[in-house]
Amino acid sequence: MITQRPVETFLNELASAAPTPGGGSAAAIMGAMGAALLSMVCNVTLGKKGQEAVESDMRAVRDETERLRARLTAMVGEDIAAFDGLMAAYRLPKTSDEEKSRRAEAIQLNLRAATETPLACARACAEVVMLARPAAEKGFAGVVSDAGVGVLAAHSALRSAALNVYINAPSLKDRAYATAATAEVETLIDRCARESEAVFELVRGRLG
């Protein structure tokens, strides 16, 4: 699995001329990093003297951020699979009318998957953004800056995933789905932009 390789290997592959991994995989990794940072804030806070009152809240946040970290990590490979599937569809033969029809159907099927995958990533990243506030408000002061980095990573990941929705949606013949997917991602961007900025300012205020 790509996520089990060394970071340097992943970055080298990202920098290469190969089409995958690309921006979609990078978005998922950024989102997973954001979730991991929020988990770290919770883990440092748990068991810390003077933080007993927030332990229940921190455990609840950590459970969710760990779930999202696992989900986003898996999306790195899912994005590659979606892109590879789309490229395979474009390479199908198109000599006869039957082949052309089969190819067109395969392209649309894989375009849908290549749109749904980053949309799912954007949804997960939005969840991470929304979990940053309790981590930033109640987390141990010594690691509150990490909550800020976490929300910024998740917000950037969401916007990055959105770009992959935008690039694929116009080619979908199912215009109802394409319109709904674009509208959903724009709603997520708008809501999370405000929340990310609010959490950043919250963190900044706690830093003195």
C-alpha cells in the first residue's frame, strides 16, 4: 500500500512525471495529517494534571479524529484507483459503434467515481475542521498551536479535494449529480472557511 511506504518515497512519486499519486492523494494525506494533529492534542491532554475536567470530551474528539484519520489515509489509495480506472476507460477501443458505446459508458461510470472520491474526501476533511474547535478550546495549552495547524491542514485538504470535484464534474452527463456534487462541496468550503478562521483566531488568542 502506498501509505505504508516511507514519506520520502511518497514525495518522490508525487514529484515524478507519473500521473499518480497526484493532488487527490495529497489532499487525503493533508486531511489525515490534520486529523492526526488533533488526535495528538487530545492524547497529550489526557492524563495531564489539571485537565481532568475535559478528559471525557477529549476522548470523544480523539475517537472521531482517529476514525477520520484512518478513513482519509485509505482515501490516498482510493484516489489513485479512481484515476487509474478513468484512464483505463479512456484507453478502451473505439473502432466500432459498440466499442464506442461501451467506452462512453465506462468513462461516465469512472468519471462519477473520480468525482465521488474527492467529494468524500472533502466531507471527511470538513468533519476534521469541525472537530478542531473543542481540541483548541479544551486541549492542553502547551499543544494548542498543533490544533491550529491541524485545522489549517484539514481546511487546505478540503479545498484541494474540491478542485478534483470541479475538474471532473463538468464532463459528467448526469448533470443533476454534477450540480449537486459541486453545490455540496461549495457549501463545505464556505462553512469550513469560516470555522477554520475562527479556530485559528481562537488558537492565536490562547497563545498570548
